[in-house]
Amino acid sequence: MDTPTSTPAPHLSAAVMRASWRRWLHVSAPRAGPAWLQLAWTALLAAALALGFTLLAFATTAHTMAQWQSWYAWSGTYRNNLIVTLVIAFTTHGLFALARRARGPARIAALQGWHRYAFFIGTPLLGVLIGWPLGGMLLNGDPRVLLSFTAADILSMTVMSALVCGLLSTWFALRHHQLVAEMRANDARLQLLQGQMEPHFLFNTLANVISLIDADAPRAKQMLEAFTEYLRASLGSMRACNSTLAAELELATRYLHVMQTRMGQRLRFEFDVAPGLDAAPLPPLLLQPLVENAVKHGLEPLVNGGTVRVRIERLAGDGPASLRICVEDDGAGLDAGGQRARPRAPGRADGAGIALANLRERLRALYGDAAVLRLGPGASGTGALACLVVPQPRA
């Protein structure tokens, strides 16, 4: 398989656009997409507001059909409104960015009642009071235009700005509640998918122990002891939302020890992990399904078994840093695994494909299109190679 050598070029997929839009609307939503996309959403809002102000201006000042049909009048009025609204919008954007940095997203998201309305109405209002005069100065090209504002102008500007900010804040509040509900539903779905991984592995391991009890009781005992060590290492984090690469590597190693107890010298494994990645964040149970797939479908069916190789490195390209996790085996290969008939005990569900299908669903729920999972033949043309590229959060 042709494996990537650098971070995949970022592309504005529908999932990335939706995640970036959520980030723009919801201060505590995770970062998504390029940083300039947040500015693009602000510019789009300014363009829409400029169009609304232009329509309002024509509705209040245009008295003849000729005025309504004048393209020159429309373009000139829209241009003036656009310049001012862009200055206001980016000033407000900067104020929110400063507040997010000073107070932190969690404290802002926790605001309730009048504190929340005061913040989300007061900040845009301050942006208007700063941006409107600056926009007028930029439009006229003369700083002395600020001196022409009368008390009546300032009062009318403040009242209109408060009205617009109140309407926008109400709309944003409704969208905020909707996004919170969507995020909670997505978290529940992730917990369900993650929970499905546990009985899948537990069932397979206990079935292996049962198969060894009559044939080789000492090995069954040894396998059960190795399985107990795995549970001791994993039960504390199985239902957690976050983990680290070091913890996931430990779980994968425990799993391989369990399987090595059953397969003996038929199973060998190697780890090649770039230094400094132990604390890298990684959702739980992303690595183990790849290792389990390599053992169950690649090596276990072969008389001589084989080797599982795990290679992990950090990719740093033009976009955000990513973690690339590759699991390779020199076993039966993808075609043989897909065509092989798997025996099934009476009353036992066939788990073929559950692990990878579950993994793809979790990746889609966590990262949208930003995570990549590729399957193909091994580097030597035999066995299978699974490479997973997971975005890493910005520092």
C-alpha cells in the first residue's frame, strides 16, 4: 500500500466546514479546520448584515422606481455598508478572541443568566462602538470625520447597535442550545461505540480460555492470568473519553501477551515508537482494534504464525500536526482474511468486521474527514498494513 510520508493536505470537506461553523458559534467547541476559516465566517456575517442595511437604506430613502433600479446606487450603498460592517465584525471578532484568551473557553461557556447575555451583547456592542467610527474614518479617508458625530448620531448608533446585537445574540443563543444538544448526542454515540469494543474483546478472550481448558489447562491458567493483567491495566480507562499513546500502547502490549500465551512462538511483535510521544492524546481503543485484526485475521490462521509490527510517528507538514499509527503483519493478507470462512459456535455471534467498522464510526464521529484509515498489503507484498492518521490538538 502507498503510505503517506507527510501530513495529508487539509481539505475543506463538508464535515470540516460543519465543525468549523460549530467552533465559530460555540466558544467551547473544539478547534476544527484552518484558522482563516473562522475569519471567513465573520466576513460572511458582515456581508449579510451589509446587505440587510442596504435594503433598509433603500426602503427608507428610495422613493422612485428609478432609484430602486439604479445599479450604481445599489453598489455604492452596499460598498459603504460593507466597509463599515467588516470593520465592526472584525473588531468584534478580535474582542471575542481576546476574551477567550483572557477568561478561557470553559469559563465563558459556563456563563448563565444575565451574565451570559451581558457578555454576548456587551462585547458586540463594544465592537460596534469602536468599529463604526473606525469604519467611517476608513470610508472617508479623513480622521476628522470623527469630529462630525453629534450626540444624536451617537445615541441613534447606540440604540440601533443594541437592537441588532440583541437580535443576533438571541439567534446565537438558540443555535448554542442546539449545538450543545448535538454535541451531547454525539458524546453519547461515542460512548456507545466505545462500549461495544469491550464485550467484543472480552468475548473473544474468554472463548480462547475455554478452548484451552480441556486441551492444555496450564496454558489456560497462564492465559487467564495474562488476561487479568490486561483488565487491571484497562478497566480504569475503558470508559474514559480521553487517553494517551502510552496508555494505549500498554493495552496493546497486554493484549499481545494474552494472545502470545495461546499462540506461543507463532506470535511475535515489535514496537517502533518515535521518542517524545508518550503523552500524545489519543482516544481510547483506537490502537487495539488494529493489533487485534492483525493477529486474528493475519497470523492466527497460519501454521507458522508471524510478526506484528507497530510503528508510530508524528507528522508535521503545512497543516496541524498528526499522529500516524501503522500496524503491519506478515500473515495471510487482506484477501485471505476476507474470503476465509470463520467457524461459529452455536449461539455465538460472528464478530467479523465489527472492530474495523466500529473504529471507522468512531473516527467519523470524533474527527469527521480529518482522520484517515487506510488498509492494504504489507510493504513486502505479503500480509496486511493498516495506517491510521489522527489529528493532534494544537498546543
